[in-house]
Amino acid sequence: MAADHEGVIDVQKFIDSRGFSAFQWGILILCFLIVAVDGFDTAAIGFVAPALTKEWGVSKLDLGPVLSAALVGLAVGALAAGPMADRFGRKRVLLLSVVAFGGMSLACAYASSLNELLILRFLTGVGLGAAMPNATTLLSEYAPASRRGFLVNVMFCGFTLGAAGGGIAAAALIPEFGWRSVFILGGIAPLLLAFALLGLPESVRHMVVREKSPAAIRAVLERIGGKGSASANRFVLPEQDGQIAGSPLAIVLSQQLRFGTLMLWVTYFMGLLVYYLLSSWMPTLIRESGMSIRDASLITALFPFGSTIGAIIFGWLMDRRNPYKVVGVAYLLTGAFVWGVGQSLGDTALLIAVTFLAGIFMGGGQVSMPVLASNFYPTAGRASGVAWMLGMGRFGGILGAFIGGTLLQLGLSLSAILGILAVPAAIAAASILAMGSATKNAATEDAKRAAIP
């Protein structure tokens, strides 16, 4: 896309009109690797817990606060990172967060007490919580609109693959080098990625919002379109980007966006409640139904595996169909198949199939939410919008991790617990569909007003 007759280039139209360049592939790969080490470090404490309790002679109950410290840090990091990124830049905050969680993971390897480890895991979580929304925002602002859902969801697959890689690494490292080696690896990898981040430019959309020099913006766009492709005197964003003014959080909570913001929070909260309850308690719940530990672990592993596949499928669908309806259907089917898991006990083949399908729809819905958020918010508030949705959702994850034990203490059966989980899945579906309807109505009203002379 060349500049118009006034020497102006719409940056998003410029990105949309071109293929996915080697430069953009580099951003995708780097963000994927950052999210992968994020998944590795988030899951690391679970993998080292058995060896740690044995070496330190502490009970599983004593280790409970340490296991949940990073979850709290994830929420704090996400809530703090969004406004910082909208003010200071996505790259700068992403770089800081990667260095932070890498450094804190290394420090965990040298912890000498539970209290010290608890503090370090909380600080690791703060860095982890800040990394995810900024990687999402940075990639989404460099992605063509027609492929954004698929590309961002592919990036998010790094998280589940990184978490799975943590298990493989722990199995190889701990017997030879002890549990501290897992934290050392989890610290070195992100610090190496931080060096790669240094060579990455800032989000070009953020540069336009912050009115950086045309020469700096032109240089970035030419890395996408080739030398001479962005010869313009002025660079702008789509018209709607300038319709809401104010601080990043004021934009996110503005009258025009408030309902959508609330629906995003409710949906992500409910989705993480379901996901963390299942991932935290499914092995125990299936084991108590009479299956062996080995079978319970293998069947449970199908859930995150299905989530990875679902993220790719639904990312592709979002780029071709109404994204709100696609995600809403994913949550509805999540509730149906989670309920089906509880009804499949006693039939191993059916249980395997239903668990896998529940994972596909859970991943399809939950992983697609940051794409919806990044499309919903204007550039000046995008990082805050994505980050606050992720941060609010973390509290659902914390609740889900704890509520499973409470339901077990009440004597509820596996089928009853999984039946209950259909309720938050249905609430998530209703919330995102309501947001889609409201967004469509608002767009229709805007179009009518624009048509009035």
C-alpha cells in the first residue's frame, strides 16, 4: 500500500495489505518462545515439589502457600503491566518482565527456606504475569487482521508446550542434578531470550499513538514491506483508534467499552475457574473413582493436549466466522463435555474421548479470549485491556485451584463436581455472546450516525 495523495499511510491497512514477512515471523517465533518459557516457569514448582518436600522434610500442606504464590503474582503482574505498557511501550515492559521472571527463577534455585521460596515464587509470578499480555499485544499489533486469531492462538500454544516440556526436563534433570537444576534452566532460558528482545523494535501502532518520528515508523514498516514501501510524511491508525481519549485505564473503563470490559472479565474468570479446577484436581478425582494413578495421569494429560489443538482450530475459525459466536460455542461445548467426563466413568475408551474433546473446546475458548480483547480495545488502551482481563481471570484460576478441595470435603462425587462446572462454562458462554451482541449493535448505531449528512 503506497501513501495516499496527501502522503499519509494507515499503518494497519499497510500491514493488512501485505503477506507475513520474515520480520513478522521473527516476532511470532520470539513471542512463542517467551510464552513457552513462561509456561515452563509457571509449572516448574509442581514438578520440583516431590523432590523438594523430601529434601527439606516438609509436608505437602506446608508447601501449599508456595504452590499458590506464583498464581497471586501472576494476577498482580498482569494488572500492573498493562497500564505501564500503554504508557512506556510493549517491548520495554516485555523485556523487563522476561528479565524479572528469569532472574527470580534463578534465585529460586538458591532458596534455603520455605518462606524465602514463597517470596521468590511470588516475584517470579509478577514477572510471568506481565510477560503474557505484552507478548499478546505486541504480536497482535504486528499481525494482519485476517490472520490475527490464528497467529496469536499459535503463540499461546507455547504455554502448554512449555509446561509439558517442564515435566520432561524435570524427569531428566532432577535424578541427576536435583530439583534446583529445574529453576536454573527456567532462569537461563528467558535471560537468553531477553538478548533477542533487545533487537526488536517497539510496536509500530504504539509508536504512532506516541507520535514517534515518521523516520522511525517508516523504518519499521519497511522491514515488513521492503525498502521504499512506506514513503510517507505522516502515519495514522484506523479511525476508531482516536475516538476514545484518556489514560489507558480510563479508556478500558470508558462508557463505550465498559460493558464489553466487564463481559471479558467475567468470561475469562469463569473459564480459568473451570480450567484450573480440572487441571489441579482431575487426577485426584479420577483416581478416587477407582482408576490407577498411571491411568488417571495419562487421561488427565489429554485435557491440556486437547487444549493445544483446540487453540489452533478455533484461532483459524475466528478469522473466518463471527469470533464472539465461535468462542461462545466453544464454552457451551466445554460445559457439555466436562459434564460428559463425569458420566463416562467405568468406560475407559469413552472417558479418553470425552476428556480430549473437553480439552479441545476449553482451549478453543480460553486461548481465544486475548485475541477478542486485543481486537476490542484501541491501541492507546490495548495492553491495559488485555492485561486486566488476564489479571482478573487469574483470580478465577486461584479460586478453581482451591475450590476442588472444598467440594471433595463436602463429599460430592466426581460426576457431581463436573456437573457443577457446567454452570461457570455456561456463564462464560452467555457473557461473551452478550458482548458480541452489544458490540454489533454499537457498530450498527455508529454506521447509522455516519450515514446522516
